[in-house]
Amino acid sequence: MSASCLPHVCLMSASCLPHVCLMSASCLPHVCLMSASCLPHVCLMSASCLPHVCLMSASCLPHVCLMSASCLPHVCLMSASCLPHVC
């Protein structure tokens, strides 16, 4: 969740911190986040992010909702052990 995460994570909104809000296709194929309000967790809404990140939920509260087992083990959100895929 900092500049050190790049190029895996492209932050485009400081207001989303300390969580993640991404809105840039240039982040592919690592992470594609397209949610204007992903607080307090992370919401991914792009199937084109496969196979690194495949989350599709408009409201993934209270945690991130995986919609495909094939995404693992690329995505392990809400944990420091997720690096370097997601910060």
C-alpha cells in the first residue's frame, strides 16, 4: 500500500489508504481494482485481471470475496504475506 509496491500495485487515490483503490489498466496483469469506494477492504471488478487476481464483487465486505479457486495462491489479501502481489 505504498510506492514500494509498484509495479505490482498502482495506487491512484491517496484517500483509499490505508487500503487499496486502483483504477488503471496499466497495472495489468498484476492487480486491477476498479472501485470508487473500496473501503474498508478491497473490491476487484475485472475478469481481465486473470490469472493473478480474479475477484468480482461490488461489495466484498467484510472481507475479499474470491470467485474462483484458480486465483490462488496469487491473492492473499489482508495479510502482509501477500507481497509482492498485493500491498
